[in-house]
Amino acid sequence: MFKFISPNLVSKVFYKSISICSLFLLGLNFLVLPLTAQTAPNPISLAINIVEKNGVRLNTTRVNNSSYTFSDSLDGNDLIRYQWQGVDLNLKYKQTPARDGGYIKVFKDTVTPENLLTDQGTDNYPLRLSELSDRLVAGQNVLLFVYVNSFTGTEYAPVSLTFNFAKVSDDPAINIQRPNAGAIFMQGLIQPIELSLSNFRLSPNPSNRPEVGKILVYANSINANNLIGRLTTGNVTSDDLFSVTADSDDFVWDKIEDNQNGKLIFVLTDSTERVLPYTAEVPIITNFRNSLSLGLPKLTIIEPLKNATNLSITNDTEIILQLENFELLESVNMLSRDQSPTNTKGYMQIIVISGDKGEPIQPRWSRTNFTLNDINYRSTTEGQKTIKVQLVNEEFEILQPEVSDSITFFYKPSQDLAQENEIQVESNVWRLVFIGLTVLLVVGGISVLITKG
């Protein structure tokens, strides 16, 4: 029943098994190496936390460090924004690798060569879904963002964004890029208007083509009284959209009531202004009559009183301000790359105007009171002057709308400055006398020499 197996046969089988196992493990090692690179922790903290839908930036939902979702749908007019740190992302590193340079590969569904959609860097940031629309499906899509270290060639673990994609139809559509929702329209504040039209063009000239026409612009509701203007020109962009730009000063707001819950409405028409069934609107606030309390910054000179008769100020007179809805920063606040200045904090500037000349005495003042001595303004000349105070944001840009106040007064130098002036005048007189005597002596000497000669 039992057969004898020779020791030599056992040895051969054993060593053959070992060889097969070694080859298997070696092959498995080659399979695992590239997978390890794509499962390594992401070194640039890549995060897909913002999308831009209809010109409005919206937050995504973070599932974990490598997965994000967006509950609403996006279309070809929308953008995907991502954040990173520590490296320079640029497509140039595909040809010229650098230690701290790389780029992003964007895949659909799986990280495979056939599913590569595009490469990304700051030179084509943010990601425009219009560039991918032919590869996306109507409904749920998963995009995978893979950081590539150009120096080592390592492709790190993907970061995903899951969202629903709405295929853009062939019908005309208006995409409002600016103003943002809730923008304030009021006197002294110029709001930019930026639209992107798909499958439609604007022209002021008559046309029988169905995709050519105009835009009627309304405030709050579509009726004749609320028609504030027309848009008839623009430019074709590189992605075959039609870009339209204007600003709030291009429209007539005289008949528009102040409204905390207003709307800016854009309506497509044909070239004869026959209304087409394509509109877009954005919520805005209208306050041209200044009847709404909007919590905007306000700066007022409360002392000295502006209506005081024979108002005069010396270098020691204290000027007191009232500041509302604004934070004065004591030191320069440098903004990071992804931050934008706001209208709620920044600096106050003080300007002294004498005649037609305005001298920026203090570009950054952090108190609501001062004297001319405090701001190192020294003048020995009496006369009418104006002090202007104004607010600027963290990048030293004048707020929109401008927030400022001024006071005009008769300036009287302080006693010490007046004495300095008298001393200076007396010194100048003696200097002139000395120069005059010197000239007389020289001229007299020359005359004597000429006479003798």
C-alpha cells in the first residue's frame, strides 16, 4: 500500500517548490510596487473643497481625507476648485522635472490610462467642466485627482469628487458669473456684470438668425417700469461661449425702489426685442435711495463741529471720529493666496489738503482720534485747509462704496511753529542783507579796478 519515495526525489520536489514560490513572490513584488505609490499618503494636502456653480462658490462635503461629494448638480459652465500646499503645480514640470514641482492628473472612475481626462496645473486652474463634458455622463460621476511628483515620478493616492453632471442642452442659456448673490447696488458703488451665454450671440443689428439677439435687464420684476437697460455686445470666447461685460453704471436705476430682497433679471430676446423663453436672475440688494440699514462701514468726523462758525484748528486741536461696522488693524495684515480683502476691516488714511494739493500724511492710522502733531503735520503757513479721512481694505484699496469724511477749517500754526517761522523769516532777512552787502562790495571793487585801469 505504501510506496517508498527516495530522498533524492523529495529533495528535488522541495527545491522546485521553493523556486516556484520565489518566482511568484518576485512577480507579486513587481505588481505591488506601483500600487504602493498610489496608496501613499498625499504629501500636498490636496483637498477638493469648493465648486463654482453659476458663478457662486459653494462648499463640497468632506467624507474623509481622500473623498469629497457635492450634493447639487453641475454642468459644463461650472468649475471645480481644489487646494494644495507645499509645491508648485504647473504643466511645465511634465517636460522639466523639479524637486518641488508637479502637476495633477484627472481621471474618471478609475486610475487607468484609458480613463485619463486631463492634466492640471496653475496654468489651467480651475478645472472647467466644459473641457470634460464630452467624457462625462448625465448623472453621477466620480473624478479622481492624482498628484504627480515630477522629480521622482511618483503618483500619489487619488482624491475623489463625486457629483451629478447635467448635460447642457442646445437651448440658449445665460450663466451669471457676476454679480455674486446678495451684491449691493447703490450710489457710489460700481458693481461689475459678467455673463456667459451658450448657444446665443448678442448684436445691436437686425438679424433673422434665431441664435442672435439682445438681453433686456430688469430689476426686481419683469415689467416696463423696471426695465433698466439693454445689453447688445460681447465677445466669443475660446470655448465657443459668448462673454458679456458691463457694470451697474450702464443702467438707469431712478425708478427702482430700495429692496433688501431684490433681483437682477436678464431676459433673452431676438433682434426685434421679442422676448424668448430664456432668463436668468440673481438676488441683489438695491439701495439707491439709501433707505436701508445694511451694516456698511461708516466714518464720521464728530469733533470739531463742521457747522461751527469761524472754525479754526491748530496743531494741538483734537479731531475725534466715529467709526461703525469696521475694524481698524494696528499692523499690516498680509493675505494668503486664497484670501480676498473684505469691506469689514483694514486701515484708515489721513490726508491734509492745502489748495489743490493733498498730502497723504498717514497711510495707516489705527485710532479714532488725533491731532496734527500726532500725525507729524507741521506747517508755518496760516490759511484754509481740509482734512480728509478714508477707509481702505487690507490691500490698501479704497472701499467700494468709498467710506470717507472731511472737514475744512482755517489753520493757525501752534505758537512754537509761529516762533520758528518768525526766526526763519528773520534769518532769511539777514541772509538777504548779507548777500546784498556782498554784492555791493564786489561790484564796488570791480568799479574801482575799472576806474584805475
